[in-house]
Amino acid sequence: MKHAIALLSLAAASAHAHVSLDVPEAAAGSSYRAAFKIGHGCEGGAATKEIVVTLPEGLRGAKPSPKPGWTLSTTRRPLKTPYDSHGKTIADELAEVRWVARSEAEYLPDDWYDEFVLRLSLPAEAGELWFKVRQVCTQGEWNWADIPSTAVPKPRAPAVLLKVVPARGEGHVH
């Protein structure tokens, strides 16, 4: 009986599985490949036609990966404190990345899986980084933007968490 209840709970949870990172933990100050896993469409089996990722502040050198069949666009924001990278002053950072399917043939069906990828450098300090992800479908959308709190510890549409852990050693960071 307990086994059957556990399986039923697992099935119910997977029906509304949230967007997640392929590797949900990384070392502070390291270069990181953020692969956002999209495991389903929207309500009623609607296919995904657009993914928008809003980045937290402080991620240096963030670059999105293009996807065949999808248009890629970005939005930048000014930095509070510019920094120098390889002799060049950096005064802004990536704020948002948007992938839009170019045609209906490129939509991500509800029963398929795909990843949307960024490369970035993590802050030197350990902590939690929350990425907000908007998943637009042919009918409806999911706004994966809720950050857990004491009032709502398990929100229905949680933002994507990356746990930044203390670095084990020092190295060159881009």
C-alpha cells in the first residue's frame, strides 16, 4: 500500500514537474553551464513555443547558446559597479534571454524534453541564485518565478534554484 501511494505521489508530481537545471549546484567563482531542462508543455498538453530566462544580478560573462529552429534575443542591464575583463571595461550584464520557435514545426511538444543553455561565471561568494523562467505555450503559459518562503515553502511554479557552494580551490575565472 505504501509503495502504491509513493508511486501515485510521484506520478502527480511529474505531471507538474518544474523547470530545473541539469546540474543544480556549482562552485563559487567557477565557469558554469546552465542547462534549463523543459520537461513538459502547458496545461492541456499545449506545446512550448517560447522560453524566457531572467538572470539574477552578478553573473559575469553570461552567453546564451543558440538553438536550431529558434530565434535568440537578449536584453542587457547596466552594472552598479563596472569591472575590467581582459583589458576591457564591462559596464553591463545579461539580464534576459529569449528563445522563440521560428515556426510551428519547431515547437517543443508536451511529451518531448529539451534544454536551453547559457554559459556564465558564478559570483565568488556562495549562496542561492534564483532564475525566473517564463514558458509560453500555444495555449497558456507557466511563469516559473516563485521563490519559496516560510509562508509558501513549496510554490506551485517555483523559480529555478542554483546552489553556489564555496570553492574548493582557486583558479582562473572568465
